[in-house]
Amino acid sequence: MTVSTTIPYTLNRLDVVMAPQPGEPFEAEGVLNPASGRGPDGRLYLLPRLVAKGNVSRVGLAEVVLRGGVPVGVARRGVALAPDEGWERGAGHAGVEDPRVTWVPSLGVHVMTYVAYGPLGPRLALAVSDNLRSWRRLGPVLFAYQPGLDTDLNLFPNKDGVLFPEPVPGPEGRPSYALLHRPMWDLGWIRDGETVHLPAGVTDERPGIWISYLSADAVQADLRALVHASDHRCVAMSEYPFEELKIGAGPPPVRVDEGWLLIHHGVTGHVPDGWDPTRQRVEYSAGAMILDPADPSRVVARTPEPLLVPETADERAGVVPNVVFPTAIEEIDGAHYVFYGMADAKIGVARLDRTP
């Protein structure tokens, strides 16, 4: 299969839109990696990850302040989700982290994918809302057993879950909602001496982007079916130098003329064992892919060079230096803006421009 390296889009950074508020305990260790959405009032909101002392994360709510149609800041509106459930807390940690929010018109709800940092590490979970302020948990994502993979995806930590905003062709062409996610195969975190366990047919142990499908008929009948994922397959692995360690999905995919535009992150550097991000010596950059609208598990185009790399002081110095981590995209007055985490400490915004 030939994959094009031509994607007619660029990311042009603008400025910081949110930084920790002095004296606010929920933000003591940073604000970062936001989701986004339009409220019933039509106003644009961010749902940032708020990190309190001890790396305890909540999902906040902040109204975006616009000047001339351009995001320039936020007005805080409280906390939208906290690690209140037992499976979102461990003995010495807790968190609801790195949310992505997709407005799904056919369902009439916002769907949040987030990382529940519970007793066994990071696990994907879902919640739904019709107003962005109050959220109903649907629970952890349950990956159906697939004999051909020779493994159980529920055993593995998972991050970077994003939902497509409309049904797509699924297995055998059946209308399906689709979830991109990133399983991680090293189980050494759960038991000393345990190793990497790869699914059948997978030879690269680096974390990559996978897709799983959710029956559209089942979801239309009962929203709780959104957590029942099946027909898992790999979409993309690391290919280029800026993705040397791993890749993961960024904001929810956006439908463009060429197909589904997926902005993703690529990581280089060194990640030591364990879950402490402050020990990492890495660089996170943003790239892009186009997924086939007739088969979103197929990549038809991909950037060999990143669209955005850490360059500014806010991107190069922070809790985890040298990070740009895109997680949300919104259209404002005909232009698209991408919101991204800066060094795990602040939130920036870049404009997505189409090249001639």
C-alpha cells in the first residue's frame, strides 16, 4: 500500500491561552492537555486537565475568551470531573486525565474519552454530557476478546482514546462508531519480572495507534454500548524520526476533503520504567495523518516531518520539558484552532491552515 507524504495543512502557533492560577491548589502542578466543546449557549469551552499536588488530576471547565475570533485566554468555570470512583484511584495516586471530547450529532451528546489512573495504571473510560458541565460515567472501555490477536486488550494500559464524530464503515461495511486508542504492551508495571506481551502478528513493541469499533445500532439503542469495543486492529506505528519512541492520537478526527484528518503526536528520547513523567527525557511533536473515509483503519497520507515542534520557552521548560501535545480542535469563524499542552504545564493554541 502506498501512503502519500503530502498533507496540505500546517500548524501555526499563536500564544498561551491558559496557565496555572497562582494559589489555586487544583492547578499546583499544571494545566494541560484540554478537551473542548460548544455548550448549549454556543460558547466555546476547554476542559483542561488540572493537576494538583501529588499528580492528582481533575478535568476542569473553562470558557474560551475570544478577541477578533481568536482564542486569547479563558475564564474558569469550575471542575467538570474528579477522580471520585474507586477505579480512578490507587493507594497513592488518583486521576481523570487527558480528556478528549467529541460532539456526536446523531446521539445528541458530547462523549468524553479520558484516562482513569487507577490501581493498575492508566485505563480508558467514557463519560457523556449534554451541557459540558455535568457528566455521566459510562465506565471503563471493555475490549471484546478477539481470538486472532491471541491476547486480551483489557490486560494492558491504554491512553489517547478519541472517538469519531459520526458513524463510519466498520467491519463488513456495517455502520459503526469508531474509537482510536493506544494500548501499551509492557506488563512489567504490574508484576516484577513480567515482560512485553505482543498480540499475534505484531512485531514492534512500541505503542501505536489502534482502532476498535462500536455497533451503531447498539449505541443508538443504549448509550452504554459505547464502552463495548470490538474488531480491534492496528492503524499506524512509528515510522519517522520524530516518532522514534511512540505515537498516539491527538484531537478527535476532523472530516476534510481528503478524508479524516488526524493530528497525532510523536515522541523521541528516553522513557524510563514507571509512570513518573518528570523522569522522562523526551520530545513530543505534532504530525498529521489522513485516514480513508471508506476504511478509517487505513492511512492514505502521513507527514514525514512534524507540523509543530517545541520551540518557545513555554514548550521547552515545564513539568516535562520539550512537549507540544495536541488534544482539541475547534472551528471559529471558518478557521480551525488546535489546543495543545505545553511542557505538561500550560495550554497553547495554534491555527490549522490549509496550504495552496
